[in-house]
Amino acid sequence: MAKKSRKQQQSGGTPATVALTAAGVAYTVHAYDHDPAHPSYGEEAAEAMGVGPERVFKTLVADVDGALTVAVVPVAGQLDLKALAAAVGGKRAAMADPALAERTTGYVRGGISPLGQRKRLPTVLDASASGHATICVSAGRRGLEVELSPDDLAGLTDAVLAPIGRA
């Protein structure tokens, strides 16, 4: 994970929540007890928070024509790799190597946040996000989510909105 200042370590903040606070964006933190045996991090988060899975978004890292790209899609569906490639003007996309995704973002799999990443990557947010007042994304560790407006998320990550999720 990205190096934290002493103040961040004492406050328990993650790089994602620190970035949100620094930007002055309104957000709510949702913490829950993570079960390592649960088959889906995103579905576990939705169940634990009592939020519909269409409002809880997972952060995936893909390789688009040799460049790592972040895709943020509802946990209720899957990432459409062809649509992701098209959204960033690429031809081919494949899921990134998990170890590379962790090294590049500074987060562990299942806790990758689109916010506060070690290296800023191109980001695509599924267009369905705009149909909700707020959505939830990882706050940077398993068992911790942040709820914020999709417009704020898109603004902070310079995300492109595109239909990249499929049921």
C-alpha cells in the first residue's frame, strides 16, 4: 500500500479516504467484517452494507494494448473487455496480472480502490453509475467501502463514463 504519513496512520485513513478528504468531497465510510472465505468481495460488501449490488462497484485493472487501465463496474455484473478497450480507444483488453495490479495501484486484490492509487491510471466508470445519487467503491482495503456521488468519483479519477459492464 502507498506510504502513509504519521497523521494518516494515526487516523486510520487509507490513501483513498485521504484523497477524498483532501479534495473536500462528501463521502461516507462503510466498514464491515470481511470474510476471507466469501467467494466475491463485491457481493460480500453489498450484503454486509445492505446496499443493492447495482450500487456497489468493483475496481478491476485491465491491460489495454499494453497499458494498464482501471475499470469500475457494478458487482452485480461483469466487465466487458471489448467495451473497455473501445472506451479508451484501444483494440484489445485482458485482465491485468494481479501482482502487477497490486504493485501499480498500491492496493491488494479485493481492496483496490479507484482513488488514491500509487500510479494514476486511465479510468473508465460504467455508465450505469450515473443513474444513482451515490455509489460505493472500495476505500482501499477489504472490509472498507466509501459511498460518494458518481460525478465526484469521475471527477477525481478523470474517468470516462462508458457502458463497460454487462449482466
